[in-house]
Amino acid sequence: MSVLEIVLAALCGALAVLVVVLRAMLGRARRRVRWLEDQSSRPRLTVPTPTEAVRGVVGTAIKLRDHGVKGVIRSSIDDLALWADVERPDLARLAAADGTVTIMFSDIEGSTELNHRLGDNGWVQLLARHDRLLTKAIDRQGGHVIKTQGDGFMVAFAEASQAVAAACDIERSLAGVRRGRLAGVRVRIGAHRGSAVHRDGDLFGRNVAFAARVAAQADGGEVLVSEAVVDALGDHEVTVLEVREAELKGVPGVQRLHLVDWA
């Protein structure tokens, strides 16, 4: 066989592989379109399935592989805020009597380092336990998980008191873990309350982004809430350990953030 024939055979083989890959990608794209069309006719306010949770983990791993640790700039909270703005989940029925809703964000402090230390299998196991713990606390307070991405949660509550109670419950439960993968894991939580901005039955906009920015100001093991949340608590007693003034990305002016005593 001549050199030319060998080259042509190699090219034909490469083209055949490329065709197979492209067909697979096209098939996935078609399935994704059908899924999106199906989802558009359903309520968006659902608790993520285990498959969706694993998809979030895989997405985080791919980002780390492609960009490296330094390249993964946006946190899970930022990703969730962007998704909320694009997909605009239907939260109309969650709004309180005054037309407001409380949005809570959370994620694990130092999640990238934990992932590297535990490996992918250990990290998935940790996330499964983390998700169960958070979901139980959220369900007890009547909250609804809107989105999860990796270790991040975005949750909606009708009342500010429910959000604060769920956040405190989460922190207490984590602090009580003495053994296993969750021992020593610290979660940062932030919440904000504002008008439920509706369009075609959807909620979106600046209050979601505001809540994400509040959470980004918290450290692991902290529950940080906006002044709007504190004002909406009414007769519900909450001890504030500290009031911080912060400039939030994309939010004009200096904001007063309240550190809640969950202990």
C-alpha cells in the first residue's frame, strides 16, 4: 500500500469517527430541544432530581478540567443568579400577601478544595448528604428549591421568617455533624426580600441578583440577610450579631447586611 493510500485511509477513518460524534451531538441537541419544549408547558417550581444534581457536579468538574481552578471565577451563587434571570421560574403562588418573596442562596465554603481533596466519588457522596440535609430544613419551612448547581442552592419562601428559620436550621444541623464527610463542612447563606416581579407568570430581576450578592458576602457558617428581610420578620425574634455595610456588585449605594445568630 502506498503512502497516499495510507493517508487517505486514515482520513476516511477520522471522518467516520467525526460523523459518529456529530450524530451523537445532534441527537443530544434534539432531545434537549424536546425537553425544553416539554418543560415550557410545566410548572418550573420543582425539586431537582438526583440526575439533575449529578449533572451539576459533572458541570463543575468540566469547568475545572477546561479552565483550571483559577479559571473558575464565578461561584455557584453567581451561576444560579444568572440561571434565574434567564429561565425565570414561576413563583407567583409563593408571593406573600404584600406581593413579596424571600430568596435564599447557599453554597459550601471552599468547595473546590474539598472536591480536589475528596476526589470526584467522595465529592458526589458529600453533596448527596449535603443536599438531603438542606432539603429537609427547606421542606420543614415550606420553601421551594428553584435551582441547584454543584453545591449551590437557590430557594424561595413566602415569608422572611421561613427563610431565616430554614437557614438557621441548616447551620445548626451542620454544626452538629461530628463524623462522616459532612463533619467540618461550612455553608454560607444569604437572603433578601423584595417585590415579586411578574411577567407571564414568572418571577425574575434585581431582587434575585440582590439575594445572590448578599450570600456572596457571607463566610462559611454565616447567615447574612438584607435589611428588607429583618424588616419583614415582624414579631419573630431573631438575634443579630453584627450589622455590616457593604457595596454589592450591581446594586447602587451601600447596603446594611445583618448577621443572624443561628446558635
